[in-house]
Amino acid sequence: MSLEKISLEQRLKENSYPGRGIVIGRSADGKHAVTAYFIMGRSENSRNRIFVEDGEGIRTQAFDESKLSDPSLIIYAPVRVLGNKTIVTNGDQTDTIYELMDKQQTFEQALRTREFEPDAPNYTPRISGILHLGDGNFNYAMSILKSNQGNPDSCNRYTFSYTNPAAGEGRFIHTYMGDGNPLPSFEGEPELVDIPDDMDAFTELLWNSLNEENKVSLFVRYIDIETGEYQSKIVNKNK
């Protein structure tokens, strides 16, 4: 059974609260490795954020420092670059992956040291992605660490890896299946979506499809597979 490609626009418009999401894939012309990461929020604390550039990556920052009540799960570096690898995650596991891969461990080994977030009763999954470029080739992997059907006694870890991904195809993984109390964790394998050539159009499609009330920030990067040079865009709701 082949995985059916879904409309990213439709999927986001139908889901008022996918939470945080990672898209990774290859542009339609085959020339770019592409990644996007967005964050959403329901609480004032979660919504009080922006993305800012930090070296070759980005970090989250409080928009209004006076309103920052608990930085523990909301202030982190979602994107870091280690040599020819770009790491994208929804938490401080970006640093875990960076530090342990720098010591020659694998993406999976690094994530074995972590589990879902301690935010009962949601136990928000930790989602992570890594893009690896080299010798004119590109491959990537995605991971999700989640509670066992909402039971925090067990951590279920899944890794999906994609070698020589097809042009115009990407995968989308997000933290929640939808809004709810507790929030239902993502299920299944990352969803198959289209990746266009035009970074501006892709950024616009993502931003405009996210729920107006809940969306906070979006990051999109297109990396030239031959040269490793990249272009990025950041969109913040708080200006």
C-alpha cells in the first residue's frame, strides 16, 4: 500500500492545533533540500515568542520579556547546523543531537537519551529531523519520542529515514493530531506532502494555512544540494 500524498494546505487548515511541525523534503526541481519548522501556542506564555537568527540556526526568544512566565519548554534552539548536517527539532533536544553527533554518535543514539516532554497530561512528543548533505546527495531522517498512548511510564521512539528523496516530495510530522484536553499525540508515519521550488510561495502557503489564533512563528530554509549554500525566511506573528 502506498502512502497517499496529502495537501499540506488542507491538512493545516483542517487542524486548528497541530502544535509544532517539521517539514523536510526536496524541491520539485531536485536542486534544494528543504526544511520548515513552525510553532503554535494556546497559552499567553507559548504565544509570547519570536524566532531570531542565531549563527547558522535560529532560536526562540520571548517577544515581551516581562510576560515570560516559564522558559523551560518554550525557549530553545530549534535549528542548529553541524558541518553538513542541519538539525531541526521542537525542543532542547536540538542541543542533545548536536552535542552527541559531534562525538560521533548517531541521530538515534542521541535521541535514546531523551523522551517526550514532562508537560502532563499532554506529554508532548519530541519531534526531530536531520538533513544530511554530501557529495551532491541529500538524505534525511525524522524522529518522534512519545508517551505510550498517553501513559508516561513508557516512551515509544520511532525513526523514519529517507535516502535519496524524490524531487518534489517531503514529509510532515507534527506534535498533535488536533486540539483537545489532553492534546492527542501525532500518530503514524510522517505525512507525504509536496515541496515546491519557490521558497517564498512555500512560506506563504504554510503561514496562511496555519490557524490565525494559534500560529506564532515559522522558519523555512532552502539549501542548495550541490553547494550547501542556503536561504532562509522567518515569519513572526509578534512584530
